[in-house]
Amino acid sequence: MKTSFISALAFIILGFSACDDSKNSDHVQSATLPDSELESIAPLFTDISAVASSSISKIVDQYLLIQNALANDDGKSAAASGKAMATLVEGLDMQSFNDAERNRLLEEKESLEEYARYISESESDIEVQRQHFIMLSESVYGVVEAFGGGRKLYTAYCPMVENNTGAKWLSETNEVKNPYYGASMLACGSIDEYFNTL
């Protein structure tokens, strides 16, 4: 218990340090740990159907495109991927999930579609897209926590988002590329866990 508290405290301090430093230099990298030092999380459901797995993977694909677009300050691409993601969520074949899986997915489905659509409708205002991405990330995290995402996914966290309330996002790589600040503070944040869904 004491060790995990110290690890969590170190993670928070490293996160704040990385963000503070990146204000002053475009070349400062956030503190990242090797995979062996990160918490590994297995999904709740490990035997979902091939159709269900493919559907989840396609939704995660679009989410990652939104994440990368926002990190690159590209609101137009974020909007296009938001639209594609909303369409995928709307068209989910819910019968490809068993009862327990379906019930868990329904906890996130409305939010996934809603915030993906908001991002698609806010092409002209990337800051609005980023606000919606906070909630979208929470829902995608819930989906990946339950079903995986068809690949290894890292959880990144930036303590400065939302007036220092903090927000997380998922990434394909163990490298912080902050979608909430883009080029202004690209390395702001830290990574402390990954979903081992390979």
C-alpha cells in the first residue's frame, strides 16, 4: 500500500513537472516509464465474439485518429473522425454482444455517440472539440476497460486540463502527445498504465 502511494505521488509530481517545463521549451519530453514499470490492465471481457471485437476496434481506431488530430492542432481531421466514430457507434450490432457485455456497453454508448458527434460539429473551434474530447476519452476508457481495443493502449494523463482538475486520454504509444494543448504543450503529461489487449 505504501509503495503504491509513493508511486502515485511520484507520477503526479512528474506530470506537473513535465507540464511546467514544457511551457518553457518545445524540446522538453515528459517523463515516461518503460512498460515493465507501468501497471498492466486486462479487459473485463476476454472472450467477446469476432464481430463485437471488430466493432470495438473500429471505434477505437477513430478515437485514436481524433486524439492524434487534436495533438496536431487539426480540428478538420478531428471533426471527420468524430463523424465517422459517431456513425460506427450508432450502427453497432448490439446482438453480437452477450447480455453482460451489452449491458456494459450500453453504459457508454450514448456518451460515445454524443461526444463524437459534438466533435464533428465543432470543426471551426478546436478548443470546443478538446472540451468534448475530455468526456469522449472517459467513455472510450470505459469501453477499453471492458472489452480491450484490439491493441496495446496506454493511459496518459495531463494534470493541467480543466483548471488543474486533470484529464486522461488513450494512446497507442508510450509517448505523451497531448491532445488538450497540441503544439503549445505537446509533452505535458505522464503515462502510468496500459491495457494489454494483444
